[in-house]
Amino acid sequence: MKLVSYLLSDGVHYGAVKGTRIVDLKSRMPYADIVAFIACGGKIQAQAIVAAEPGDYDYERVTLLPVVPNPGKIICVGVNYEDHRIEAGREKTGHPMIFSRWPESLTAHRAPILRAPRVSTELDYEAELLVVMGTRAPRYTARKDALKHVFGYACFNEACHRDWQFHTRQLVPGKNFESTGASGPWIVTADEIPDPQTLKLQMRLNGEVMQDAHTRDMTFPVDALIEYITCWLPLNPGDLIVSGTPGGVGFKRNPPVFMKPGDIAEVEIERIGVLVNPVADE
């Protein structure tokens, strides 16, 4: 099943994509938003509704929102592919590199990724697999149990302003500019992707392939990330894990390649789909 959040005249809705249509679930289920839907285990009931309904809205015409507009936590993983670690000049470590994003930094499929030219023009791309948590993963979740807590997966473009990322040793400012973290085109539920380490991943800028990788090459796979994170925090329904980008990022090219207004950024992940975003100045 493919799930989206979107904006209608009466507020935020969520639904399931059926062909070219969206079956609105908010109007048919007792859950206020997609996080409540995930937390309360609404998927089985939703599948029955989707099978019986033709669809309410044209997917191409609705205003999409980030796949989870209101996550409790957005936990990001740095240098989680060996080729990116090498190009970034980072030392190899025995633990994942972790930082955070906030919901204000998110944007949606088809919505613009915004550059902030008043302070930076070094807007880079990062193609990543997004993990959406489904059930509470308590402290000290074992790796062998980790994936059963995952609700689904989406594409993510973790665009960042590189110069702000390196103002200090902390990455957070460059990774949290408004409307830079794009997610979509939908959440594919985990029953359709039982093993997240079996997916081809590609980033294209104006049609040119910039990153071409496979999730099997993650240094720390998704189950290991969940095990590590839950050593210090539980993970709750609707929490997001942005699992890291492969080599080929723009700021390490010669000459560097940064996104600019008018560009089209695409992240494609096998069995999920293609996340498409224009780039614009704020």
C-alpha cells in the first residue's frame, strides 16, 4: 500500500494511492492524522477500504505534504556509505554518525526545495532511504527484532547548505534550513519491502545521474541503526530515520555542483518510486 498526506480546504488529510487516484482515509477512519493512523494499526482496515473504493481525488492534482508532516523525531545518519565516507574525508568509526532534523525543514514531493541565497548558495543534494517507524521500538531493541517495528519506506532528498553545515563541528544548521528535506512520493508499507537492503538508489539533477548506489552498501543497515538508536531513545510511531547518502554529492565534485533555481532534483529508489522536486530561491 502507498500512503500520502495532503492538503484540502478543510485541513490536512491522509489517504492511499490507488492507481491515479487517492482514497481518502481520514474521512473514513477515526484517526486524526497519519501518525495516529500508524500508531493505532489502521493498515488492515485501510486495505479493505481501498479495495472497495474507486478513489476520491486525482493524485496529480492534490497538494501533497511531507509523507509524515508531524513526526515526533527525525534522526539522520551521516556518512553511512563507504564511498561517501572516503570522499568526505571522514575517519571510519565503529558507530553511526547521528544528527537531527526538525519538521520545519521538510518539504513534499513536487514542492520546491528552497535555497537561501541571502546567506548561502551552496545547496547540495543527498539521495537517501527514509524509514518510517510503525510501532514503538523500546529501549534496547535487538537487531533481530528491529524491522518488525518499521511501518514503511519513502525516498528522501536531504538537501543541505554545505557552508552552514561546516560553520562548526555541529552539522545541524546546514541540515535544517526550511523546506530542504524532501520526502515522497509516498510511503510504501513494509510488507512490500521486507528487506530494505535490497534497493537500488539513484539521484538525478536535471536528468544527469549524480549518485547511483544500492542500499546493501550501507555501512550500518536499517536494523543496526534501530538497535543503535534505541540504546539511548525509544522510537515511536511516525518517527523518521534518514538513513544516509552514498558518494557523488555535489560539494566534493571538481568543480563543485550545487543546486540552483530552475533545477529539477529526482531521487529514485527501487520498489518505491521517484521523488521529484524543483529548486527555487526562498
